[in-house]
Amino acid sequence: MLEGYPGIYTAYRVLFPGESIRYRIISEDGDTLTEGLLTYHKPEEVSGSGAYEMLCDIAEDMNQGRFAADDIADYVTQMYTAHEMFPVV
């Protein structure tokens, strides 16, 4: 974890459909101050066709027992094209 401020540590995670993270905030004395569960929530007003949105659609299909071959092929094609057109220098 990264120390954002003295004594305050943070972690960054990306959640996809069907995923969740349990968290707990602990005092310096070791007492649990709070705990909870964070779950993926797809915003209704945000849409797009970027890598994250494509991976979310694939994950949703797989969580429902569907194999998303077309979506996976589209994702791989888009990532390959982006890599070839815009190489990191």
C-alpha cells in the first residue's frame, strides 16, 4: 500500500462485474474502526467503447455463463491496433 499521508495508507484496485473487495480500517492501537464490502457498480450514465468498458462487458457475459468470443476478439483487435498505431516511446 502507498502512504498518502503520514499514517494513512491507500490501495488502488479496479473492479470488474461480479467482483468485490472487503475492507477494514484499523487504528494504530489495532482496533477495527470500520469495515465493509465494495462491489462493482456499472454507472448508468457512463458509456464508451474503451478497454475497461469492453472488459466489463466480457466479464458480465462470463459471469452469466456466456462465452464472449466476439467481444474478446474485438478487445484483442482494438488493443493490438492501438499498440501498433501508438507505440510507447
